[in-house]
Amino acid sequence: MLNTEHIIFLIVAYLLGSFPSAVWMGKTFYNKDVREFGSGNAGATNTFRVLGKKAGIPVLLMDIFKGWFSVNLIYFVSDGCNPFSDDVSSSQFEVQLAFGIAAVIGHLFPIYTGFRGGKGIATLLGLLIGLSYPAALAAIIVFVLVFVISKYVSLGSILASSVFPVVVFFLLNEPNSSLKIFSVFVPILTLITHQKNIERLIRGEENKVTFDKNK
């Protein structure tokens, strides 16, 4: 059950997730608002597309960190688990999950930039790494393979997110029922946030991401 302290940290997680890394990077170093170019999303993919890998890589890492760190806010809670132990109770895990979800919501609807955010995939990845790094690693491998072959970030994200619950259920045989339930919603969230991308993929109009060597 959430108490006052948990609610405070939920707000902290949301504010952390709201940090507009893509917008900040573009405006600070390139005098560009990435939301006004490319797909219009304030995320790592659009940063790669608009500003190149020198800007995209830091944004990607910052967005992943937001999700990972939010999950680990549990260690700052007075009744949180021991940071030197892998043992996390069911109730503590659910609080971790709540913190991570708050960060993803913050990325999707950031208070700092008029609630115009990105698709939340990198922040979601950070959340997944914090909750189950073996399953997250499998998802990363699938994403990289799909992206290298197709150059479609959206397709890679969709297929990678679909792998996460498969690994949780069948390879890890995860006993944590909360993680199992949440893992099912991971691909659902990805499908919801990528509706337009799916439509473009079907029509053959989805943009491929290529890296300009000069950026």
C-alpha cells in the first residue's frame, strides 16, 4: 500500500521522467527544437534523425537512465530494500514498478515542455533493465538485430517489446506474478504509442533511420 513517502517519490519519478533530454540537447547545443522537425517527437529516435548520433546517443542514454534510476528510487525509501541485496519483496517490487511507470508517464507527458514528449521506449527500457535485466537484454538484442536488418526503429521496438514477456514467462520462469502481469502490458503500450508507425509500415511509408557521418 502506498504511503505519503511513496507518493512523494512517485512525484519525483514523474519529474525525473519529464526531464526533456531531447529538447534540452537540441536547444542548448544546436539551437533547434527537435519537436519542430522530423517526426515531431521529443525522443532519442527523432534526435538521431534530426541532429545525428552525437546528440542522439547522449539523449538515448539519458532517457534510459531516467527509467532505470526511477526504479531504483526504492532504495531511498525508508522501508526500501537493501541496495546490496537482490532480495526484493513483492510489495517493494510493486512500488519499484510504480516509480518506473511514473517516469515513463513523465516522458510521454512532460510537465516542463507542455506535455509534449516522446514515445517513452528508451525510458521504458531503463525501467525494464531495473526490473529484469536478463529479459531486457534479450529485448535489446532483438531490437539491434531488427534495426540492423531493416533500419526501422519502430519495428525493432515493437518486436523487442514482444520478446520481453516471452522471456519472462518461458525462459526465466519468473515467479513474480506482478512482473509477469506487467510484462504483458509492455508490448501493448508499445503498440499503442506506435500506431502511426504501424500504419506507415503497412503502407511502406515508414522512415528508416540512417546515420549521417558528418553529424
